[in-house]
Amino acid sequence: MFIDPNNKKSILQTFLDTIFYQPLVTGEQIELIILNRSNKEVKQLFFDSASQVVETVSEEVIKENDCLFGVATRSGGAGKKNNAFRIFALWADIDDDSEEYMQVLKKLPIKPSIEVYSSQIPI
């Protein structure tokens, strides 16, 4: 599959479709948090599908904000732990990009479906 690296909406759609690979059930939502880099304003939004997230998040939003999402879907219109509904993925947040940790990841018996390098340091 080819993803145009210059088309952020295409990247976002592919990423969300990979994480949320099954249709959401009634009342189940994807949580999106938008953090404004300049004024630190935080918006918490909930969507009924990955496509709705992509339709809402414009290139301008991506350029001016950090966008985070909850890996667990939510119910009840809130992002608290007790609102977690279903988990489609096993994830790990590894903030150490040293060679030692990269070697550990390479030796895992199950390879990751997605690796996201969100730090400013290229690996």
C-alpha cells in the first residue's frame, strides 16, 4: 500500500483505520485531543468513526496543533479510565530511543503493526 507522505489526511486515515479496524458499535467513540502549541488550549472531541476524525481534522489543525487520540474507544462522552470501552491494539510508549531499546523491540516474537516515531529525534 502506498501512502503519500505529503498527504497528512491520507496518513491519518490509514493510521486510524489500522488501529480501529472493526466498525464501532452504538455509543462507542474515538477520542481526539487537540493541543494548541501556541496558547496551550486543549480541545477534547469524540467521533463515531475514523472517517469523522479525518473529515474534522484539517491541514491547518495538524499544522498548528498536536493531535492525540485514545487507543481505547470511549463511551459516555468522556475520556476517563472508566469510560474506556474497547481496546483494538496493544501499545507501548517508549520514550528512550537508544540502540539498546531498539534492539529489544527488534527481538520481539510478534512484530508491531505500526511504529510511530513522534519525537524530534530521527531514529
